[in-house]
Amino acid sequence: MNRPAESPSVPALDLKAQYRAIRDEVEPIVLELMESQQFVLGPNVAGLEAELASYCGARHAVGCASGTDALLLPLMAWGIGPGDEVITTPFTFFATAGVIWRLGAKPVFVDIDPVSYNLDPSRLAEAITPRTRAIIPVHLYGQAADMDPINAVAAEHGLKVLEDAAQAIGAGYKGKRAGVLGHAAAFSFYPSKNLGGFGDGGMITTDDPEFASRLARLRVHGMEPKYYHAEVGLNSRLDAFQAAVLRVKLRHLDSWTAARRAVAESYRDHFEAAGLGALVTLPTELPRRIHVYNQFVIRVDPALRDPIRAMFTEEKVGTEIYYPIPLHLQECFSSLGYQPGDFPVSERAARETIALPMYPELSADAIRRVVDLLAHFYRGRNLLPSRREHAA
């Protein structure tokens, strides 16, 4: 069997393609901002806050400097600190647990559901102690966690719920969008996100006006009014430059989401046509969800993952591992006392997952190339019938 024909490289993410499509909209806005010299907070930030709150269906949104600060500020506003515990998942980006640790509180991990990769609500109750103050479910890869049972457990124990929606802007859960599924939600505008800026940025949504006011105060050193400080906050202001760019991009978000979902559907069609169903596990979109596919993550035999990635690298196809080491096994959290085997579902996902190229502009030819290369890899190991045998 001949190797697939040589083709152009396929990056894991192509931000330049997105920029080319909106350049004529963005550049005048940026020039206008430069003329105004209003670079910190100001009308563009207020405009983005109002527009994002409306998009999510929330009453309030508060911009901040990063997605990490969008997780940190609500915990600060709830007074979480030393002696407190916050429950989250070990299979997520470091910041989710890092903000808990930073405040002197203890991250308490709960294993994930093997299908959605999100926190398993059935395991929540056993993790709650008298010191538990909050739960941070993560809408990983762009699909919302199962929020109804999480909120039910939280209500029973008087706990706050902070959505980590960094990868899930626009994701749907039972007719609502991420951002209104808990007491507050944290979004990231890191460039790789579905709504990404030209640098760092974050946003917090909430329906509580007093909570929103406190968040807005905390992001400017706890200052209100100017030079008067009732509490110590952070310097976590959203740049007007990022807000101006994001306001342009927000107008395109729904069409980009639709394109991502179409890319995911095309992947599924090609995987099915290639007969890879018994060898590769594809993402599952759960009932009453709208998955926005910040990542398209497959699962493979862990013994084959490194060779598969090496093959893709050789063929100039970008891939990534989200995430290779669960948080409970990170060296910096060793004092928490967790051991290998404590969260087997997360540990297995860390060994088996590969994120394939995913962005709205990904072409049909590129999708076909990715799947054909993977099929060729398995045929080379006699794990997949030839095309002729498969057709028969």
C-alpha cells in the first residue's frame, strides 16, 4: 500500500487564518483605540462586558487580566483561604487548582466521567467535608459538565459553584449557555480559545449584582472610590486593546462555533469511512449539550500514542496532549498526599488522549489527510484491513 500523497502541513491551530478573515474589521478599531489613548478599562471593556453578559444570558460580566484571574477573583470574593477546601477535577489545566492553592486553600480532587472528561457528579458527595466551601467543575474541551447534579449537591451543602468555562464559551447545557450554570463562571481569552484575544484576558459572569461589584473592586487593588481601599485586591484589569479586538471577534463567534462543529462532524464521517471505530475513540456529544470543540480529542491504545504522535510530527501534522500528567500527580501538589491510582479514570485519559487539529478554517482536505495518515499508521501495523478488504 502506498503512503498517502504529500500534502501541506496541518497545524494543530491556525490563528493566522482567522486573522486574515477579520483583518479589515480589526485594524480600524485598533487604530481608533490608539488615537483615543484609552488603553486600560474604559468604554471598550464596558462594552465587551455588556455584550458578553448578554451572549451568555448573564446579568453581569466583569473583565480581568486573564482566565487564571477569572478563576481567582471569585474565590477571593467568597473569602476562600487557609483551612478551606475547594473540589475540582484533576484532569484540567493547572490554573484550576493553582488558584485554590494560591489562596492557601486545599484542592480536593474528584475523578472524571470517562466519556465527557468532566467531573463525575456521582463522586462528589464522598469528597465533601466540613471544610468544603466551593466546587469548580470544568467544561473540558468545550462540552459542559453535568451541572444539575453538581448544583444539587452544592445546594444541599451550602457550597458555591464556579464554572471553569475557559474552553467552553458558547457551550450549551439544557437550553442554557456556559456562564449561567453556577454562581459564577470564568472565561479565558487566551489566543487559542474559541474567542481568543491578541494576548491574555479573562471575564467573569454572574447574576449577583453585589458580587459583580466586589469583583470589579478586587480587580483594581480593592479600590473604590479612587485611592480608597477597603480590602486588598489584585491588579487584574482587562486591556482596552484586548476588549476592542474581542468585541469584533464576538460578532463571529456563533459562525466559528458552527464551523468547529462541522469540522467535528467531518472528522466523524472520515473516521467511520476509514473503519477506525474499533481502534480510536472519538469525542461524544452528550444529550442536551452543545459541544463547541475547543479541542477534538481522540483516545488510542496508550502503547501507540507516542508512535502516532511521532508519525504526525514527521508528516507535519500538529497534535497536542491535554493533559499528560493529572494534577494530583504534579510535583507541586505532592504534599496533598495523592498517589498513582487514586483517580484511575483521569490517569487513563492522560495516557490515551490526543488532540487533533481543530479550528474553524480547517479544510476538508486537511481533515481527510489527518484521518488517512492515522489509518495508514494502523494498516502498517496490521491492525486495520486494507482499503480493498474494508470495502469488501
